[in-house]
Amino acid sequence: MKGDSFPGTKIWNKPCCVANTTRQLQCIQTQPFLSKQTTTTAQKHSTNMASSVSHNTFSMIPIFVAFLVVASSLGPVLSSPLVSDSGHRKLANHTLRPAKEIQKLRRINAYLKKISKPAVKTIQSPDGDVIDCVLSHLQPAFDHPELRGQKPLDPPERPKGHNSTEAVSESFQLWTDSGESCPQGTVPIRRTTEKDILRASSVRRYGRRRRVRRDSTGNGHEHAVLFVNGDQYYGAKASLNVWAPRVTNEYEFSLSQIWVISGSFGNDLNTIEAGWQVSPELYGDNYPRFFTYWTTDAYQATGCYNLLCSGFVQTNNKIAIGAAISPRSSYNGRQFDIGIMVWKDPKHGHWWLEFGSGLLVGYWPAFLFSHLRNHANMIQFGGEIVNTRSSGFHTSTQMGSGHFAEEGFGKAAYFRNMQTVDWDNNLLPLTNLRLLADHSNCYDIRQGRNNVWGTYFYYGGPGRNVRCP
């Protein structure tokens, strides 16, 4: 891939002038099998057996009738159709499954039926994903009562000071490598399978993050972020390079993103989030994937990742939210970054998402939110991991490149050219910024500024090390 050939995504080969940089499951699925066994029958006691047939037959009738009643009532349950990984319906033999597991599978099937929409075209991705091209007005967002029967909105006015181009000629997600694409009037949606949901703690929690409280150090979420607050914000923009950090536990993740935040960190927290993440629980692998998230009640009952609930309205037929990003940055090698901008449309009040330098992905309708219906009171940029301490010590899950900020360009992860959007839809440089690394011996952050990258920072780390036991 050639440098700068994809708008908003750049491959960097040369270090730039940097100011003030200092320091720094494998799922094993067993298939049940049946052993063939040859049986022989002995012809013994035939006379005794014959004499008892009549008596036994009459005594078994009530039992046999009862069995038929039970079997007929269970029939619909035991033969409930499920969606296979390829998306086709199948009949699963649940005869020996406990009743609780059968109920869970029925809930999974109901959820899949709800979010799986009819595709006009299907694309097989090299990484195993299946991408369905779904008519725009049939995407999950339009199941929402306030959107039902509507169609996606036209593009809004971009913030002033933002240079954008609509031309995109190169692939930046694996599913497009084959040259296949979704037709105009459709949106590409990564297909959700039964396996995806079975990895979650419950069907209800699938596609949702666990609650995060900034006033608690015991929630397992650790951050290295730059943030601004104390003003009214109407959007944010940055470029961040993409890595494939190692995630050592299925129930941990590593992400890099922009947060648009309003409300308190209590029950009323509103957030809009976009970036890249590695999440084995959500996706079943360790690829970095483009993702979105939203919540209006501090990750409790509202919101979800990507298009896994009614909320985000996608308008683009070239980007599959939740699909793997390619290429990625390499240590001491080429650097690949993506541009992300989130801003509030001054005319309708919806929050729009742009990828690169002109690709509108879609929008979060204003009615989804309470505080964010007006504006944000905090913007954050940076990394987050989950530390489950499953082995009794700090996780070795990496943040960013897995290297500390002091290593700088080509080795550490970065954010560059960070800006916010004001009330008059202007992009502005950051002011009154602050840094936070809540476990700085595990993951840290170092900020700088120059003429090319504007305000930038390096961040990340390896997790467990001699200073982070």
C-alpha cells in the first residue's frame, strides 16, 4: 500500500520531528461422537417372555401415553432451528441438553433472528467473517420505534477547517481484499453467529461493555488517555495508528479510541465512542477491528457495539463496522493510521462519524441520548484495556503497540492532530488538556506538539513487567 494514497489513512516510513518525548483463547471445540457397537441378542427364556407379553403390554400403556405427551410438548424446543456460522438454518440435536441450556439456545436464536437482516449479497472475508449487504432501510437501527419506516439522512455540513475528499481507491479492511463490494443502497454488516453470542456471559450482555467507574480502581479497566473538559464540545477529531496488541485472556480487550462524553460518571453517563479494538470475546480472534459504541446510562441497559442493537444508522456501503483493519503498523517498520472524526450536525443535532478524510460512516440520532442531546462536556483520546487478574497477577494484555511511550515513533502507538469542534462547527486545537495513566508502570503516556502533528501523544505498554507485578 502506498503512503498517503488513502485519504485520512497514512503509512509513515520516516520518523518525524518530535518535541518533548521522554519515557516512556483459544477455543477448542470438541465434537461429540458415537462409537459403533455390535450387539448380539440371545434367544433365551422365549417361553417365559411370550407368556408375559400380554401382561406387560397392558401395564405399559399408561407410561407410553405419558411419554408421548411429554415428547410432544418438548418437540418444538428440541428441534428449534439455529443459525449456523455460515448463516444457514440447521436443526440441532438438543435431546440430551439440560433444560437451561435449551432455553439459552432459544434466546440466542431469537436474538439472531432479530438482528440478522436479509442480504442482497454476501461476501466471504479472508479472516472468516461473513459480510452481508443489507438494504439501508432494513438495517437494525430502523427497528427502533422512532426510526421505523424512515430512511438514512443526507450528509450534513462538515466542520469548518476540515479538508475532506470522497475518493477512496484502496482497501483498508480485510473483507474488501477480494475486490468484492456492497451495492449502492446497501450497507455491509458483519454477520453475527451462534458462536459469537455463546462467548458472552449472557445473551443480554452480548455486544455490551461492562460498567466502568472512573472513581474506582477495582473495576479492571485501565487507561492511558489525554482529555479536555470544562467547556462545551460538539465533536472531536484525531488520527491514530493501528496495531495488533496481544490480548492474553478471552474476557479482556485492548482498544484505542475517541470518547465523546457528557453527564457524570454515575448512572447518567452518555458516551459516543469510535476507534479500533482487539476483543476475543466479541469477535473470536485477535485482529484489530474498527468499532463504535454508545450508551446513555453508563453501560447498564442502553447502547451496544457496532450495529448489534437499534441505534447507530449506517449510511456507507464501503465500511463494515466490526470488520478487521488491514494493514497494521509494525514495530520498527511502516506505520498505518486512520482518521476519525465525530461531530454534531448543527442542523438536525445528530452525531455523525467520519472515517478517513471524507468517508461518512453514519450517525447516532440525537434522541438516543439525554445529555448528549445538547453537547459534550469532556473529550478523551487514548487507550484502554481490561485486566481480569485471572492468574492472580496483572495481565500481560498489551495496550497500543505493547511498548511504552518513551520509545517514540515506529515503536509506540500514537494519536496526532487532535482537535475539538465548537458551538459554531469550527475545528479548534486542544486547550487545557490533561493526561491520565492510572497504572503508569503498566501503560503510560507522553504528550508533545509540533508543526506537522499539532498536538500528539505516544501511549501504551506491555502490561505485566517487573514494575507492574
